[in-house]
Amino acid sequence: MKYFDYAATCPLDKDAAGIYLKMATDFYGNSSSLHDVGGQSAQLLENCRDTFARLLGVERKGLFFTSGGSESNFLAIEALLTAPKKGGKHIITSIAEHSSIHGTLMRLEQNGYEVTKLPFTSSGMVSIEALKEAIREETVLITIQHTNSEIGTIQPIEAISKLCQEYDIHFHCDFVQGLGKSDSMKLTTQVSSFSFSSHKFYGPKGVGGVYIRPNINWTPFFPGTSHESGLRAGTVNLPGIVAMTVAAEKTIGQMTESRIRFLKLREAFIQSLEPIKEILTIHGELGDKQFPGIVGFSIEGIEGQWLMLECNRLGFAISTGSACSAGMQNPSKTMQALGLTGKKGKEFARVSFGRSTQVEEVEKLGHTIVNITRAFKK
């Protein structure tokens, strides 16, 4: 089986796997314990915090380790709302945000908050003009993703940040698809908080992190919590955190080289689909506004789930969008954000590349999709 679903999850890096095993067997102490065994674990934990702070260009005091992106999104939003810059209960987001964002906001709506969900432009971007028009005096939070997981568009974080500063609004950014794929240093100084998840950059599953600016005087969601400065409950996953740190160092170090590779793979894949170009739509943007390792596309008249199953039968693992929405009957949130509903919305499929993806494999996948399409259209 050839794997083309790296946007959903990545295999564990071998170096990260090795360090995970060593940490789990040799440094098993609880980092909150006061004895020497716990002290060793605590030192390792803080070393990882120092390393991540350096990699991301942030203050270590605002960096917290979690169980992954979903928990990070929840904790960040809840923390920011305990320390708003002004009064109000209005939040702005996009239709295409991750389910963890929408789930958190649905709960907040039940508690009296009003949420405005913005659509995408035809190229998969949040319109700055539409965002500005949606801002009210009582808007206290804007939460917009960095990189869309389904079509790979990179949102205008700097422009959104300027609006937030102008109107005294907190800005949370879901950076789960972005870390290690674009320059994080440009992002981290422009937001109130951001989230990331280990398994998106070849670290272990079940671990991630969130950054909340240290000058924000937030209140814990869970009273009496002692772990991670009171942000979350539960013993920290030290082996996972150390392995995630190793994976992050490697991924960020290879970022420029990886982008060049992904551009070549993307070009090869789209070129291989040339025979069906008349009924093919590639969703997304161009240049720096697009992460090249994700290709979201639609073939007229062919449901994405059926195409995925046919590819799977022939030895290729592709997807129909976010794994967190798998099995749902409605079109993906990104297709809805693009205004594509009903049958048109369900035509969507996604291919995403990773470290081991080869041009020959990409071309073979493209030719397979062309053959599937031709057979279907007969």
C-alpha cells in the first residue's frame, strides 16, 4: 500500500521512536514527584520546553505540553476567554476550522457566546475585508487556522493579527498543519495563542502543545490543577514529549528542503492528471499562500469517497479530507466554506505527501486516478 495521507498522520520517526523507548524505560519518574527520580524527569521536561521555545521563537513560560492539537485548541480558547482584552461575548472563526474548534465554540454558544463563521473565497482563503466587516465592539476572540488540512491554503495570519491588535481582540491560531512546514517564527509573535500536534510532524500520537502569551493572565479551566502550571490535568507524557522534540528539531531543520520536494511532487501529480483536466478542479492558492504537500481536488461526477475506495483497492491510501470528519455524510467543512454543497461538495478527495514519497509513486497514483475516471465515465 502506497501512503498518500500524511496530512492525517505521519509515521513515527525512527530517531524519535528510539528516544521514546529509552525515556519510557530509563526515565520513568513522574516529573511532579519530589524525589531524585522525579527530578530527573522534571529536568528533561524543562529541557524540552527550552528547545521548543527556541525552535518556535517564543518565551518558554508560555509553552505548555498537552495530549495533542484538539486539547490544545480547547485549552487555548478557554484560557483566552478568561482574560479578554475588553467586554463582550462575540467570537469570529471560519467554516473550515477543525472539529475541535467548532466543538469548543458550540459549547460556548450554549453559554451565551455568539459565533460568526466566515466562508472561504473561491481560492480557499479567509477574506480580510469580510473579517473586518464581521468585527463588532463586543468581539473578543478570533480563531483562524494557519494551514487548511484539506486543501493546504495558508491563511493571512499577519493581516488577521493586525486587525486583532487594532480592535483589541485575542487571536488563537490552530497551527497543527503548519508546524515544520512553514516559518513558525513569523507566526508566533503575532498571535495570542497557537496549538500544535506531534503526529503531524513524525512524532508520536497523543502528545502536542499550546503556547499562550505569558502576559495574558488566564484562569485554569479545571480548578485545582497542578500540571503544566495549572493549564491541564494529568501526568505529562514525558517519553512522548521528548520524542516529539526530537521529531520537531528534525522536521524544522528539513523545512526548506521539504518544501522544494513537495513542489516537485505536486507538479508531477497534477501533470499526471492532465488527461482528465477538463473535469478536474484543484482547490487552493498559489505560491506562498499554498502548502504544496497537500493537494485537494474534485473530479466532476465522481464522489470522493468512491474514488478513495477504488484507490485503496488498487493499493493507494488517499483520503476525502480531515480524518476527524471521516464517516460523516455531509461534505467536508472546507467544501462547505468554499460554497460547495450536495453532490458537488462530496466530489472532494485529498492527496498529501511525506518524506518518503517518490515522484514515480505520485505519477503512478495520478495515472491510476485517470484510469479509474475513464472506466467510470464509460
